[in-house]
Amino acid sequence: MITYLDVEDLLDFRSAKQPIISLYLNVDGSRVSHDQQKVFSKNLVREGRKIIEAESYEIEVRTRLQSDLDKIEKYLSDELAPGLTYRGLAVFACQEAGMWRVFQLPRPVPSSLFIEESAHIRPLTLILDEYHRFGVLLLGKTQAELYDVYIGEIIKVDQTFTATPVVSKSPAAVDGPGSGDRGQSRHSEEEMQKHFRHAADVLFHQFHRRHYEYLVLGGQQQVLAQFENFLHPTLKENIAGRFSAEPGKTRTAKILEEVSLIERKVETKTEKLLVKKLVNTALGRGLAVLGMDNVLTALQVGAVHMLLVEDGWHTEGSICRNCGFFGVKLETCPGCKKEMSQLTDMVDEVIESSIKTGSIIEHVHSQAGLAEHGHIGAILRFHI
Ligand SMILES: [Zn+2]
């Protein structure tokens, strides 16, 4: 799965002469059939060959570009198969720089090919923007573990939490109730507080260092409640959820499952707020529009700041291949009077066009409240 580090890594590639080929392919089986994927991939490679022919590259550069395209073509023909588990594919190649990177993406991307000086990364950053980075702290009375959860992946952070190794005490004393010795339990209480303070400190630093957007705490309810007193206020505000766990025992698959439930809740909440803001602004005649017709109008004048679209929603539309005009079920282009081509899925065109004009794309779930308002809407840069 892709991360921001991968994107930075892509941008680090530099070659003296040969440009970088960036290829994106929509392999979302629910929208594009396997046969269509094959056709699109062939078309992209052909488009690439045309570009290479048309540009005045040195022979050496041209040969390398062609060989990169051969490699991409071979890769796609081997890789594309019915029932892929991912929805987008990105390939970057530059023989001169020793670059060959393939990313399987959790979201569909508009199929496109770029031959540019640096890797074309915008579709990747758009995907990354839709995911949240979670820091997950599993906390016990004497132990703690920190995990990174991002785009369905979990990684344990190499971080020791043993600020005060408790070696001389019996586990009963360390674990609090049960030990009859008051002096010892007060001592263990102090050790526990020290441990909490240290864990809170580590968490504060890692939160900023690792760019976490949200925190999730795992542990016994009572332990977590006590621990939260030690947390920095900004971190407290970013707690997205809690679940029952035990450091050293709870398995990563279980942690991931709990966090994805919490992430879904956070997402739904954020999306509902965003849709509410969009609808209120549009109804109040502010900088927002609702419905495909209005979105298309906004898009054609470059007014779309953020496009909100219901995930999985499709609708028919028409496009003028001559001047690029979009419309809903139009036979003749209002601009150039040419015949319009009919599209089975207008949404893809709209997303693609929004990406080209630098808009932010937000896919919202069907429960976010956009369905009642035309399934699609846009926050505008200026009044239209
Ligand atoms: Zn036209």
C-alpha cells in the first residue's frame, strides 16, 4: 500500500536526460470490466509511443523510453486479470534513473499517461488525502505499545516504554490490588504514574513526528481513564476512540479491526459535517452547488474547489468530443453544435476533469446525506 514517503521517494528520482513515464490505470472492477481495462492499457501504451515519436528526443533517450514502455506493456499484460483486489494501478518508470515502481491503489484513478521531467504524483496525493493516520497506544499498568495504522496497514513503532523497569517487585505488587503491603502498593502506584507520564510524553512527541491525525487508545477502561489525565490537551482532543486491549497480548489483526471500526465512524462523522456544510451553503446561495447539472456548469468554468461525490454512484451523461463540453443527456453541443457522445458513467469524467483543474475530490459514503441532494455537489472557488 502507498504512503506519503513513497510519494516523496518518487519525487526524489532525477535523471539527466530521460523523462519519467507515469501511468495510471482504473482497474475498479465495479466500473471497468477486465476487457475494458485491457483496451485502456493498450491505448495508453499506444498514446505513449505516439508522444515519444512526436517529441525531439535524442536517440538514446528515445530508445530508453521505448524500452520502458515495453516493460510497462509486458507488466500490464501479465498483471491485469479479472477480480483484482485493488481498484487503481500506478506505474512509474525511468531506466536512466534506475526507477521502476508499481503501486496497487485502494481507489480508482483516471486512466492516464504522463511523460514528464518528474513523476506525476497528483492522483496519488489525492488518494492519500482521503486516509487518516492513526497512532494507536496499547496501555497497561506497566507496559505500553505504540502502533501506526494507515490505509489498512499496521506497523509497530519501535519504541520502548520501560522508563522505570520494575524488576524487584512481584507481579502482584506491580499490578496493584491484591498486595497487602500499603507501602509497596503506594510505591507501585507511583511507578505506574511515572509510566503513564512517560507514555504520554512519548505519545506527544510521536504524534507530531509521525503526523498522526487521530489517536486510539487500547487498554482496560479504568487504566485508560487514569492515563488520560496525563495526556496533553491537544492529544485528548484527537482521541478518536478506545477499545479493550492488553499490550503484549492483543494481536495486530485485532487492533487493526478495532481501529478500522473507529476510522469508519470518524469518516462518517466528518463526511456528514462536510455534506451538511455543502447543503447549507448551496441552499443559502453561497459558494456551493448541488446536483450534476450545476456541478457540470461549475466545472466548465473552473469554479470547483472541492467535489463531493457519493461513493459508487453512477449516472449517464454526454460529452462533446470536439470542444470538451459536458452535459446531461444532450444530443447537440450548445457550444459548437456538434453531436455529443453519450457516456454510461459521467461521474468518472467529472472526477477526472476535477483532478485536471486541481480540485479536491471527496468520496462520501451513501449514508453521509448527499443522496437526498443529487448525489453530487461542489464547493466553489467563486460565484458562477
Ligand atoms: Zn462542442
